[in-house]
Amino acid sequence: MKTGIRWRQLNQGDRDRIQLLLGRGYLRKEIAEVLGVNPSRITREINGREKMDGTYVATLAEHKARIKRGNSKYQGMKIEKNPDLKKFIISELKEKRSPDEIAGRMIRENRYPRVNKDAIYKWLYSVYGERYCKYLCTKRKKTKKQKGLPQREMIPNRISISERPIGGIHAEGDAFLSPREIRDAVALVGLKREKYLSGLRISNLKPSTMKTAIQKIVSEIKIDTLTFDNGIENKYHEQFGIASYFCDPHAPWQKPFIENSIGLIRRWFIPKGTDLRKITQEQLDNYLEILNNKYRKSLDYRSAREIVTEKGILRDISNEVAIHPRI
């Protein structure tokens, strides 16, 4: 028979009152009325927390309750107790999906059971999931402190980003290098809203080489503007074949998508110090394709490939990865 009394956890104050009322000879039913709980709740509390001599001590009962509550749940429990969910999360991590992507995609696909990104991170940082941290982008638990930003050189005839029109399809461009003694580099262009990336291996960062690379990239995607930093490799921006704009001096954060994308490429595939002569254009295209197929929260957990295909931004509409020659 239902009593209409809602179940609740007992606290230290409740247990102090139980000990006091028991000592004064009150019945368990009467104690339950005082505390506003079901009589069976009081019976289970006393029988389960009493000492070996049959006496009930509030402080000891509270200690036993805390121990039991602490052992009832553990970090990553929901994932660890569900083999199918655990298997799915591990497979997605191996596909270089972040916990945020995995959690968002589960919501989008109405997958059940599911967990949020915080639960995935807690599981990864527990003894049960720590061996899968190697599949994270950073491959570590602690964030790395950012070093001082490098100096950027001004170039002639630059047009400020403040003059860039609001409408249209905007892209950002940049390059990253091999170690100083090696000249090879990668020229990269990313669509800011669509999160799509395209890049070319280049033999050096001379302005003429950068010009050829950018002309090749923009011939394959439909964009209205390109935003660069003030590196001297962009000296021939007027010959890029696209309206070009420039960040303020020492302000690369004004083109955040391409900066973050280079960071992703560095963390996932090509660490700093890598000799880019050992990276083929085919490998680079495969790396970019992985990033272009990542589910992004900013795209409602769709991929950049899905967005550009939907909008018809690629001049070559095939889904095959284009293999570019090294410039």
C-alpha cells in the first residue's frame, strides 16, 4: 500500500534524531512520523547501520552510509557497465573523433543509451579508460601552456580585415613549416563558416611559390575572400586571383579557424619538428579529409564535407580526395 511519503536520503541530522529518540524509548514507527519518512526506511537504517552489540550510534551510521554511497558509483561507471556504448565510444575515438563530437553525434542520431562529453572525459581520465587517452587530440590530460606569439612581417599593398565585406563565403589562409634548416612547407586554406580545409605541399615559402599554391587551391573551391596574416610569403596577394585581406599586425587570432586547424594538424598528424619532405601530398590530403569529416558542434554535429557538398562550394563535386602535385 502506497503511503504517499517520498523517499529521501537521511543526513547526519536525521541520524542524530534517530539515536536520541531511540534512547528515549520511541518506536520506529513514531520516529518515522517525526522525520517524515516511511517506517521501513527507519527499520532498514537501524538494522543496516547498528553496531555489533545492537546499539545505534549516529556518527558511525553516517560513516557507514558515506562509505556505501562512495562505493556505489565510480568514475566512468555508465560507460564501463555498458559494453555496447563502450565499444562505440572506443571505435569513434580511433576514428579521431573528440568526446564532444561523439556525444553530439549520439544526440543527433538519437542513440540510446548515450552520455555527454563530460562523462566521456571522466571515463578517459579514470583507470578504466586512461589507456584510450592516446586517441585524444592532445594525447595527454593536462593542457600545454602557450608560448609567446611569433613576430609577423608587414607586406606592401595590404588591405585591412576591417574592410572585408560582411556577406559572401570567407576563407582564411596560412602556412606551416618544417624545422628552420628545411624549406618545405604546407599552404593551407580553410572556409571559416563551413570548416572545410584544403592544402598543398610546397617546396619553400617564397612569394612566387605561395602565389602558385593559392591560385591552385582557390581554383577548386568557390570563395569570395581570403584572409591572411602579414607573412612576407603573401607579398603577391594581388595575383592570388581572389580578394585578399590581412589581419592587423601581430594579431593572427583574427583568423582563428585556420590557426586552430594548423594546431589540430600538428597534434593529430604532423608534430612540430617534422621534416615535411617526408610527408607526401597524398598523406596530407588524407589528413585533411579526416578533419573535413569530423562532426563539429558549430555545424550542428555535421561534417564540413557534408556542408560544402550541400552548398555546392567545391568546383569538383566528386567526393574523392584530390591528389595535388607538390609545388
